[in-house]
Amino acid sequence: MGELTSRQKNELTKQLKSKAAELELHLEGSRQSTKPVTLDQQAVGRVSRMDAIQQQQMAVASREQSTLLHKLVTTALLRVKSGEYGYCLLCGEPIAFARLEAQPHTPNCLDCQSAMEQK
């Protein structure tokens, strides 16, 4: 486990940019489906309204998750620009390429992430 090569960093940067664009499209597209549900009780049955509310709540949860992931990806891209990408935010050690390949937006090495999750 060492520092990233230029080729590895370029590959990961491409993945991050692609993911950022994908998330931006998803967030833009999901804007309509997260609006409050307004159905006429006379025209639409109660079950249909409950289903619509459930769909809206699932869309809100999905949007929140995408927003969080977009922030992580954007932050990772800022770290690429500053030269800090590929190093753990907690211990400062290089993050393994295999970990970054699986999750290019991750800010922590596996050891620090595991330690945080055990707390």
C-alpha cells in the first residue's frame, strides 16, 4: 500500500467526475418526485393516496442519499485539486488503491473507517 501513481489518480478522478455528473442528473430528475403529494380525496381512493405518499417518501430518502454521496464525491474532487486525495483524513496514511477503486469518494483508510464504525 503506497501512494497513488499518476495513472491511478487519473483513473480515479475520471470515475469521480463521472459519478458527480450521474448524481447531478439524478438529483435534477428527482426534484419533481419529492414534492408533497396532493391528491383529491374524492377522485382518488385512500389506498392510492397512501401509495403515492409512500412513493414520495422513498423518493425523498433516495434524494437525501444521493445528495450525501454527491457531497462526498465533490469533496474528493476538491482533494484531488489540492493534492490531498488518496490520503486518510484521520491518520494521514495513503489509502489503498483497491479501496479507492471500490469507493473513490472515501476519505478514510480501511483501518480508520473500521475503527470509526466500531465506536
